[in-house]
Amino acid sequence: MAQSGTSIVLVTHHLPDIIPEIDRVILIKNGQVLRDGPKREMLTSAALSEVFVTEAEVVERNGYYQLW
């Protein structure tokens, strides 16, 4: 569906759920939008460390993300 241009709203804490076709990510913390923008800019170690209030390491491979 995403490849055909259909908009999808996905709510998840699980980064591997965020498929390569998803372009925009909104990070929410304490019910408030913390960051909103392109996936590559939002899914960083610094941004997710801020959201989860713990050290986070993000690895991207072929458009898929993993959080350690």
C-alpha cells in the first residue's frame, strides 16, 4: 500500500516496523510532539535517546532501522 502512494499512519515503539517506504516520522514524548520530520533525521541515536531517556544506538541497513 505504501509503495502505491497510500498514506499510512503507524504507531509503534518497534523501529523494524518502520518500513523503507515511510518518509516522515513524528517522535512523541509525554504526549507532546518532540520532533517531526524526515525519517533519516528523526531516527538517530541522539533523538531516540532523548525520547526514551536512556542511551540508544540506532543502526540503519537498507532502509530498515534497529534500536540497541
